[in-house]
Amino acid sequence: MSTLEANQYLHSQLEKTKQNFRDLTEKYFTSTATAFCLANCLQKYKCEEYKDLIASVLEEELPFEQGELVEERRPTAWLGKYDLLIQAQAQELTHLQQIIQEGRSACYLFTQHVKNTVESFESLLRNTDIAHYQGQRLCEQLVQGGQLAESLASKLTTENHNGKKNEDTQELLALRLSRDLQEEALMDSLDEQYLTCSSHSDSQQPPSSNVFLFDAQEAT
């Protein structure tokens, strides 16, 4: 190999080495920015388990290049990108919390409605000649519906919410619908009393327990 060929070979190897160094430097800056961003996010969420590691990452000075601090390499762009993602997730969580709150309010309202319905049916069954086992079965189904609503409401409850505050909020949210349900329940009660009176006054036909059961099931 001549001197010229050796010089060209060494020059090409030097260029490859420089390119590899630039690639590694870029990867290093990327890793540094990622670590800084993750540490910043963990610090916001107060992760005590990694407190020392977070502090060491955030306090670490950014690398120097040719004696000058590489300001343009600061992870500002990365932080901005992750801040947008965090904001989007926060908005989604807020929306989900609103849906959960509405679901808990609906469960609370439904539970109160079922309890009132059971009490009304128990009073109504005492004054009718409907079969005892049929009336008992109907009340059991209503009670089971109320228990399911209570179970769902308890599952939707989170540890970060105050119980008394949530209960007051549920009552306020349910108040808008309770008036309509009360009027509807009153109309249903009047219809049931009318059917009961009709069944007693009609001496040619036996009491229509099937019609009563059908209307009672629709009321549930």
C-alpha cells in the first residue's frame, strides 16, 4: 500500500469515526432530555420512592461541547411535547370523572326511587287480593335492583373524594330529575289504584292479577 492510499484510508476511517461520534452524541442528548423529562414528570407527581434518583437527574449539569454549554440541546422541546400529552390526559381524566359523577348520581337517584317503589308496593299489596308469592317475588326483584344500584355506586366511589361532599353533590344533581319522577310515580300510583278499584267493583270477572303484575313490572 502506497503512502497516498494509506492516507486516503486513514482519512475515510477518520470521517467514519467522526460520524459515529456525532451519532452517539445525538443519542446521548436524546437520552439526557428523555431522562430529564421523566424526572420532571415524576417530581410533579411526588414519587417518594425515586426521590433521590429524581434529584440527581434534575441537578445534573447538561454536557459541554467544545468548552461551551449547549443551550440549544436543552430539553425544552421535549418538555413542551410531554406537557401537551399530560394536559390531554388531564382533560380526559376530568371528562371521565364527570361521567363517573353523573353515573353515581343516577345510581343514587335510582336507589331512592326503588326504595320508595318498594314501600308503595308493600302498602298496596296489603289492600289487594294478589297472590302472596307473586307480590313477594315482585318486592324481591325491586330490592335486588336497588342493591345492584348501590353496588354500582360504591364501585364508582373513589378514595380521593370526600363522602359527605359527594353525597351533597349527588342530591343536587338528582334534584333536577326527582320532580319529574315524583310526578310520574304519582300518576302510576293513581293508575294502580284505579285498576284495583275496577277489579273489586267488577263482580262478573275475577281479580286480574296478571294485569296488575304487568303494570307493576313496567313500573320497575
